[in-house]
Amino acid sequence: MPDVVAAGLSVLFCGINPGLMTAATGHHFARPGNRFWPVLHLSGFTPRLMKPSEQEELLSYGLGITNVVARATARADELSAEEYREGGRLLEEKVERLRPEWLAVVGVTAYRSAFGDRTARIGPQERTIGSSRVWVLPNPSGLNAHWTAATMAEEFGRLRAAAQGL
């Protein structure tokens, strides 16, 4: 699954790993029940609701997408602890190279597993990777029933405000 990245982004969003539909289409967050694209718009990151097939347009807004683990699975719980740790190591290298202002990991459990931080919570983290700050966002998967699109958009909006210096 190719990343949507460039050097010096405002925010690099980082999914857990590609789902099977994402892998089949080549578009991040492609599953219809995934709320990433609607929440990105509701939070003010994009001026309109984008389709997964328009993912390259994110670069024009200073945004990008990557994943912690490259392997596609039906569900994230199919990933091993070693895959998360190795994914975290590779992600650190990528962030040090690309130097986004913010790395935004969507999924607190994925963040905890990738970076060995069992106490991480949703929101800005103390950790930095090089000059990049880190924010953990709720997982936009339709399976994450604890968060509604509206409450997710609020948290994404907090990151947007921080990224824009508001």
C-alpha cells in the first residue's frame, strides 16, 4: 500500500494497517464504514468530503497518510506484537526523514503497541520523533463504537487547531 507523503507536511496521519478493501483498491481508509474521510472534513482539515480515491489531494492541504504496519489484514487484531514494534521502528525512521510537524496515529492501542507506551491516552503526547510532535487520535473504524463521528471530529479538530497554531 503506497504512502501518501511528502517532506514537511503539517500532519502525517498514520493508520494501523491496511484493511483488505484498502489493499484491493490502493486507497487508504477505503472501507465504506470507516469514518476517516467524513471526520477529516467535519474537523475542518478538508474543505469538502473527499473520497478515498482522491487521497493524493491531501498533499495540497499539507496532509499525508501512512500506516504503522504495511501488511493488510481483515482486522487489526490479526497483527502480532512484533509487527507493531517493527512498524513503530520503521515509522520513526520515516518521520525523521519526512519531518512532518505532527504525526497523528489513529488508534491508541496501535500507538501503545508500536511505541511501548502502555499509559498513552488520546491527545498530544510527550514523545517527539525528531522535530515532529505526536498526537494520538481515536481509531475511525466503524468497529470503534466508543467514538461517534461528532466526538471524533472534535478530537481531530483539536489537532487541527494545534497544527494551525490556533
